[in-house]
Amino acid sequence: MSVHRNQSSRARDNRNGATILGRHGNYPDGEGQRRGRGGGDESGGGFSSNSSQFQPHLYQHQHQQNPYHSNAAGAGAGSYSHSTSLLPHSPHSNLFHSSSASDSRQQLQQGSSQRQQPRQPQQQQYQQQYLQEPKLSYVQHADLIPPPSPTYFEMVGPHRQSMGIMALSGDGSVAPLTRGATTERDFDRLEFIHFQRANEEPKVEKNALPENISWHQRLSIWMINDGSRVFFGLWVLIHVCLFGLAFFNYQYSDNFVNARAMLGLTLPIARGAALVLHVDSGMILFPVCRTLISWLRSTPLNRIVPFDKAIAFHKAIAWSIVFFTIVHTISHYINFWKMSKADPQKYQFWNLMFVSGPGLTGHFMLLFLIVMVVTSMPSVRKAKFEVFWYWHHLFLVFFGVFSIHGAFCLLIPDRPPYCKDIASFWKYWIASGTIYLLERMMREWRASQKTIISRVILHPSHVVEIQMKKDNCKALAGQYIFLCCPEVSLWQWHPFTLTNAPEEDYLSVHIRVLGDFTKELSQKLGCDVGGVGEWEENLGDRNGLVTVLPRVMIDGPFGAASEDVFKYEVTVLVGAGIGVTPFASVLKSIWYRVNYPTKATKLHKVYFFWICRDKESFEWFQSLLLALESQDLNHFIEIHTFLTGRLRHSEVGNLMLNEEGAFADTVTGLRARTCFGRPNLEQEFDRIRKQHQDTDIGVFFCGPKKMGKELHACCTKFSSGTAQFVWHKENF
């Protein structure tokens, strides 16, 4: 579920201290009716509305013997004093009502009228413009939270709004109650907070594609977002063909009759795996030639080959090398055993394994491969990037040993010429090796160009912003660079997304301090991750000492998926945590294009979703979002922020008090209200599709893998013959 923070009203149980916080917010119209609604009393204690499009409903779920609600005689659900009222204000508004609790409704109405605070004219104008008074009705709803559970209220309607329960645990933290996840003993008391339920109503049809769509259109939709699977399928097919070619050559060739008689089927299996290893080892360097990949992205070939998934292709080749290495090694172990059995005087098993040329070089290659694979695991790469970086360069030794691995002619053909094609590996990697060598030479040349750090800013949640200036370095929105700080390590190059707009005269990156490199870099920059501040070049401290910023080197910029944002009329940007950085550059560029237009832009609508675990993270680009929202006269950008982390009870209270009657959101300062929890992706995609039915919509994402899979699935599910969601994901 996701909780939407908006204007609040509170009612406190005088007997058990349970706090009720109701909220109301602004969302576009067009939401479908909720399945399972019932009738009820729509006159007592509800909101009145003049709009027939907005008919939210109030669900009340009661259980007997609830320790959190008193069952006073004639009070029904309990006696509460109402401290403030829900927005927008209605003279007969109540937070809730019971079918047998007329006294409670009167108490709530009296409390609301007595304690209602006067509204400022600006706030009243805002309420009339952005908020509509809902009309509530009462029904029983018993399937949301299993017993034991307190009284449950939910408001759902075309604006997809609801009031839900949040549990306060013993340590003071707050988290939404989910089905089957919370029991009576898990919390001390309850907070009722306005939220938008994820994966709940309104129900989206199981198959979003129209039934009358043709198979050709279905195939076209699938190819747009999943066409890269065809490329990988062809790559697998090529591997099968290569293995089969070598296998049948050694299985049926008349030049290896004696060898087949001694070794049997393991001979063609080992030779088939060897051919695939030759091709894969020659191909694995191409995806990491970033300059080449960036250039190929700008060619028509980008429509066929998924260059944005170059790193994924690099990993796929690596795992293929691992698989066929295992096949090749096991086959030769069996071959060595068969050779030692066939001629013990000439072949000794342990000599073949560890003394012979193929056995010795093969085990060295196996050792190097194991080290590279283990240090490339995500757990190691994220925590100790320098370990991954250094040990990954064993590929140079691996290639060198591979080049002589087949030069010993252990397997002799039946007729001359003998050992004609030995040590032929260099033929496979010479092309990719040459391009990779040129790539590294260009990196050194680009790194030698002077780069000056002009400003360093420490943001909340341990994020450091570095602003740099470099001559003749132009970048497009959404591109990334590799950064090296010689004072930290001369050999480590780390990728970071550029957060500056192409229209700005500097380059900037936002770095989250997590691993050893980023921690040491922040220390060299003079940043104390425990505070928030700003340092500029030659800025002295309080003692008059000058802070000397370290030298940095830049390689890039390189192309990324976010470059294609301006190729669409409508785009959806989804960033999770620090994954928002590619879209900071895009949003800045949008701001410049809107306020200082130099040429017409195809883009006319942007939906921006930002999901963070802690509320301090929203401060990273708060000024940018405020500027975009304040100057967005044509509703060009629609901003949605989501807070997924747990809140302490004190934080919840502060948010409620600060936001009561506030014109802007308390967390972000935006007019758009912050939601608590994750977005309901299916509802959002369904809504966007209905508003843009005749154009392709670009969906760009940077964040966790799990959320990326959900977005990718939604892109395919909600595409149609006229409106297609095109999937793009940032990859490093």
C-alpha cells in the first residue's frame, strides 16, 4: 500500500489513546468504481459534494472484543473528541460514523465546529481550486485486514484516495498494516493515515490488451519492449551451431579415428566447448568498449541491437564462458583418465593433469576465471568495488595463457600436416583486443585534459554533489561519466550519472557515500557525512586555512538510455533513491527548454515518479522540483513523490501538525502531495494510457531490479495498437 499525505483531521480516543488521522488530496479524475461497494447511510456524518464524478466511499471494519476501541453504551465504535476537520471543510463533516452511533456523530460534529481553525484566504482559494468535497457512504468491508484488527476506514473513489491504518510498534516506528503481516501484539496503538492502497482497487483487467487486437499488433508490442530477447535468442542459437559444428567435425572426421577410438564421445564434446570458448573470449571485450557503444547508439543499428544492454550482454558472455569452461574441463579430465588407462607407460594421469602444457595452462586459466567470477558478484562489487576492479584485470593474463594453451599438440591427427592449427586463439580476440586497447588509450587522453572542481555540496542521506568544469566537454541529458581521483586511487574508475543539464556550463554528479572509494573521496573533498554544507574552491575555514580540493579525471561522457527522453511526446520517468540522478539532468534540460526555448521540442508531457526510503532524500533536487512546479503554466510536468521508509511516532505527529492547513506539502514543499508507500504501477499505467491513447510513451527507469521488472511488465501489459509504452532502463 502507499500512503498519501494531505490535509488532515484527527480524532483521539479518550479511553485508549488511539489516534485517527484522516487525509484528503487531489488526483486527476477518471478512476473506475471500486468492486464490492455496498449501500449505506449517505446522509449522516458524510461529506457533501456537488460533483457526480467524485463518489468516494467510507468502509468501516469492526471486530468484537477489540482492545483498542471501547464499546460504551450508546456509543457504538467508541467515543472520540475531534481536534480538527478534514479538508476541504464542510460544516457537517465527520471523520467516520457508525450505523448505531448517532451520539458519536454529534460529538464529532461539535468537536469539529469548536476546534476548527480559521483558514487564510490563500488556503481557501487553493482548496477550492485543487480539492473537491467528497461524498462518503458506509458499507461493511471485511477482506482488507484479517482479525484481530481495529475499526478500519477506507475512502476510495475516482481520485484513488483512502484512509488506512498504520501500526505503531514498541520502538515508536510506524508502518502500514498489510494483510496477514501484523497481529494484535505487534503494535501498541494505531495511526489512521490517508493512503493509496497498492495492488488494490480499482481492479485493472487481467489482460490490458484489447481482445480484438491482431496477432501482428501483439507481436509488434512484444518486440518493442522484449525484442532484445530475440537478439539473445539468436546469440544462443549461434552458440548451439558453433558447438555442433566442432562436435560433428571431430565425431565424423576421418583424421581423428585413433583419437576417437581411445577417448570416445568426450573428445568431440571437449573440442565443441573449446570452439565456443574461443568465440566468446573474442566477443567479451566489445560490450565494454564504451566509446564504440555510444557511437553505435546514434546509428540505425540501435533499432535492432540493444546497445543499452551492453553490460548485460557482457555478463551473459561471461556466464557462457563459465559454463563451457566447466564442460571443457570435465571432458578433458575424463580424457586424461582414458589416456592413462589406454597407455600407462606413455601417459600418467597426474602428469597430464598438472605437468603437461594443456593441463598446467588449463588449471591456471580455471583459477583466474574463478577469481574474476567471485569478485564480480553483486555483493562484492557493490561493497568492495576496488576488489572487483583490480581482480577483473586478470583477463589480460587469462588471454595471454589462453593464447598458448593449445600450442602443445597433445592430440595428434592421423595424417599430416600435424598440429597445423595449434595456438589459434589470437585470431579470435585480435579485433576486440585492438578496439579495447584504443579505448584505453582514449581514456588516458581524455583524462589528461584538465578538470577543475568548482563546488562541493553535501546533501542529506550522505550524498555529495561535485560540480566540475572541463573545456570542450559537452554532454547530453542523461549521459554518464567515469570518474577517477588519483589521490584515492590512480587505477579506479567509477561510473556516475551526470546531473547537470546540457545548457549549463559545468558538469555535476551526485555520489552516495557507501563503499570505500566514495567514503575516501568524500574525505578528500573535506566532507563530513554527518553534516550538511557547501565547499567551494579556495574556500578557507574558520582558522584561515585554505581547503585544497583534490584532482579528478573524467572519462566520457557516454551514451545512456535517458538520452532518448526527448524523442517522445509523452514520457514517464521513474527514479528510486539515488536512481533519480539521470532524470535530474533531464528535468533541468526541460526547465531550460521551457523558459529559454531555442528550438521546438517534441516532448509535451512528463510524468515524474520519485520513490525514496527517507524524507531527507527529497532535498537533493528540491529547488529544481520547486522551480519546475512553480513555472509549469501548461501542466507540462506531473510530479509524484513516494516515501517508503518507516516513520517514528514523533515524525508522524510533526508531519500532521505542520501540514494542517498548509498550502504546500510538508516533506517536499511542493503542491503535489507526498505518498507513503510504493506507487500502484498498474493504476498509474492505466490512467496514463487512457489520457494518451494515440501516441507512444517512453518509460525510463533507474533503480532496483525488482521494481524494474514490474515496470517492464506493465509496459507490455498496457500497450495497445495505438499507444505503446516503450521500456528504457539505465545500465552501467
